[in-house]
Amino acid sequence: MHEHALIHDIVHSILQTEKLPKDARVSKVRIRIGLLEMHSEDAFRQGFAVECRETQLAGAKLELELVYPTLECPACGLKQAYQEGEIDPHDAMPVAECPKCKALAPLKGGRGVQELQLVLD
């Protein structure tokens, strides 16, 4: 549900704040987004396509750059990016076991829309 609300907000923001001319056609939408904002990349892409139907964004290619959360171990100092599926995106304060020393370590980053860019035809 959170993912659909986020997609709706992104599309609404583009259509309202970018002040696109009525005849403008958007060929690409580039979004830099935290991995923890979505359940899966495929679901995000599908939801984006559905939300864009019958708008100036319909048919635009979606380019996603995913920002991964980083494990920062306070015990041994290891810093390492985490991949999709390794963390529950609904966890407000995710922690994981450090692969080096096995201590619990917080995960930082990987949230929010950090950049949004449109490419017009």
C-alpha cells in the first residue's frame, strides 16, 4: 500500500510541479530512489505504468537508480551495501547481523526519492 501511495505522489508531483506544456510528451522518467521504498522493482515499475496511464507520462520509459541501505557495524567497523530481499522494507529501523563479526548492526540509508528527472521528446 505504501508503494502505491508513493508512486501516486511521484506522478502527481511530476504533473503538478513540472508545469509541462499541454502538448509535451515525456519519453523518460529517471528516478533515484531508496531500495527500502519499494516491495520489489517489478511491482514499482508496474504500479508506475498503471498510474501514468492517460497522462503525459503514459508510455515513458522508467529508469530507476536504486540506492541501497548500508550496514554499519559498530563492533568491527564494517560498512557494506545490502541488496534487495535481504531486509524487510517495512521495518522502520532495520538491523542485520554483521557478516564479519556477527554483531547486530543498524542499516542506514536506502529510503526516499533522492532525484527525479524528465526527458521530453
